[in-house]
Amino acid sequence: MNISDALTEKMLMVANKISNQKHMYAIKTAFTTLMPVIITGAFCTLVVNVVCSTTTDGISLAKVGGFAWLEMFTDLFTAANYATLNFFTVAAVVLIGLELGLKNGIKGFMPGVVSLCCFVACLSTNIVATVGEETVTVAGLAKDYTAARGLFLGMIVALVSVELFTVLRKSELLKIHMPDSVPPNVTNSFNNLFPFMLTVIICAAINFTAIQVIGLSLYDIIYAFVQEPLQAVVQGLPGVMLLMFVAQIFWCVGIHGNQIIKPIRDPLLNAAIIANTEIVSQPNYSPADLNIVSMSFWDTYGNIGGSGCVIGLLIACLLFSKREDYKQVAKLSIAPNVFNISETLHFGLPIMLNPLLMIPFIITPLITMAFGYMMTVIGFADILIYAFPWTTPPLLNAWIASGGSIGTVITQLLCIVITIVVYAPFVMIANKQKIDSTEA
């Protein structure tokens, strides 16, 4: 076995371990399921801002003469936005609990119920509000807990509570033995009673103890010492480029790189785009509060035409390749590539285990993300504020994500030009490789 084969085998082993790790799987599957929630919330905010609003800055259809009546639908779309993005963490907690419960061999909805109840048990149910000059305390859950800011607490509580519930559920001491005549569903419900009760009380007790001992709730601790530092790393250019680099390396050996990094990438980058959408829905928001790096940033600048920004490779093959196999694969890839589906190029040329094409495949998205980041920092491109389906065609996705910014669309167009420039020399070298192999 040569060095290349040994490295590939080791990477395959690592990838399999990550993919099969039950906690990573639960998070990854939950966030895949939640994508419609994110996109629906973003769509509703977009409609409020560009269709219904008569007060926000920028273009809005309601500002056009004769269309002011559209403002009446603002509350409708605001309610839908609140139900999706502002309860995103609640949905994530339930789904992670259900997925982990299945991995632990527990069928039914009980793991989801356990995770949700334990999550709420770790939150303060008192909201301090100012009414006029008077400060009052009302019962309820603050939006910070149920929206993106509470995400990491929700994820951790969901994982820990379901694992604890699973252990307690296996204890014979906590089972209630019912007569055989009792229906199985009733017996199962009674067997869940004490494990459920203990799990919820233990989680509540941990939060209570933290508040009493150090004066900080679990939410405060996890947000300050886990979520915020991770966001600072991944939502910065070096961090997101490192994630992209890791994903590309796995792709090069035939492993779906995005699936490997998904449990780390999705919670952080989705939280960023959800936060951006929420910020722009507020009047008089400050652009300085927005996150440049988000899930939409990843797809707009680092996933043009699919993983590796292979839209440039496709165009380079059509323009510069003298190899019939490259040209044929490129022609077959046009339709899927428009929707950012790139597997035909990955496995058709192929890119994987191909030292020549692996080089531009790895570096191209790093270059385009750095370029997109720079253009955003200098103000030519707008910060992306809306989520979109990853299959949305290039240029259209830039327009949607930015809320109609022409500068952002031009920036992505320049990124496409960059991808062609990077891939073209390697396609030309491949022409030479074909000639050499024929002459040999």
C-alpha cells in the first residue's frame, strides 16, 4: 500500500467514525430537517421589507403609488417569521432529542418531549419589561432563549437529557410492572414516568445550582464560554476558510466533505444568518451588528456551482479543454451545475484522487470566499441577511440573500470569473496529459 492509499484509508476511517457518531448524526439530521424553517422565516422577513413596508429604507413595493395597501399584510408575515426563526431553537431541541432517541433504540416521541422539557427547565421564565416608567416582571420565555442565541444551550441539553433518560429508562428499579392485560402503550408510558421525572428534575437542579453558586445560569455559561467563542472563530474569515479546507480535503478522497463538517458548520453559520434576518426586521438596526460570515455567505461565495466552486471548472472545460471526455462530462453537468449540484464533475472527470484537479478544487473556494469577504468589508457588496435553498442558481442566490444588492451580484459574478481563471491552467495541463498519454 502506497502513501496515498494509506492516507485515503485513514481519512475514510475518520469520516466513517464522524458520520456514525450518534451525537453528530443527531445534530446533522436535525439541521437538515430544519432548513425549511430557516428559509421560511427568511422569506417572510424579505417580504415584509421589500413588499409590505412603507417605513424601512430601500426598495419596497408598498412605497409605489397605488400599492400602499400591501402594508396591511405586514403582521401576517411578521407572525410567520416569529413562529419560525424565533422558535428555531425549540424545534432543534425536539428534533435532536428524537434523532438521538432513535439512535439509542427508543421509539416514539418521548425523547423529544424529554429534551424540550429539560431545555425549558434550564431557562428563566421571568421576563423583566419596562412599561412607561415602571419595571414589571411577567411570566414567559425571552426570545433570546428560543431563537438563535439559545441554540447551543438547547443542543447540549437535548443531548445530555436524552442520554440521561436512556440510562434511567434501562434501570429495573424505575420500572412499574403492570399486569399483562394492560395495553403495551400504557405500560410503556408508566415505565417512562420515573426516568422522565428524574431527568427533568436533575436538569433543573443543575441550572439552579449554577445560579446559586456562581450567579450564572446555564444559558449564561454556555453562551459566554462556548457559543460566543465558537461563533467568533467560525464566523470569522480564517475559521470559515479552515472549515472549507477540511471539507475540500475529504471531497478529494471521495467523501462528502460537507456532511463531515455539517454538525459543526450548520449550528454556527445558520445561527448567524438567523440573527442577521432578525436584526434587519428591527427598525433602526445597525449594520455593524450583522455577521458577514453566515450560511448564506458560505453558499454564495464558497459553493458556486457546487462544492469546489466547480462552475469555473465546467466553463474552463467547455472553453479550453481538448479532451473529449472532459467536454462530454462538462456538457452533461451544465443542467445540474446551474442548481449547484456538482457530483457529475466530482466523479465524472474525476476530481477525487486526481492530483491535477485536486489543487484548484481545494484553493478555489478559499480564494472566492476571501474575495467576497474583502468586497463586503469595503462596502461594495452588502452583508447577506436572508437564507435561501442551496440549489438556488448563482447570481439569483446573491440577489436574494442580500435583499436585492447589485453590488453583491457583481461580486459573485467576479468570483465566477476568478474560478475560471484558477481552473483554466489546470484544464490546459490536462490537455497536455492527454497528448502525452496518447503518444506513449
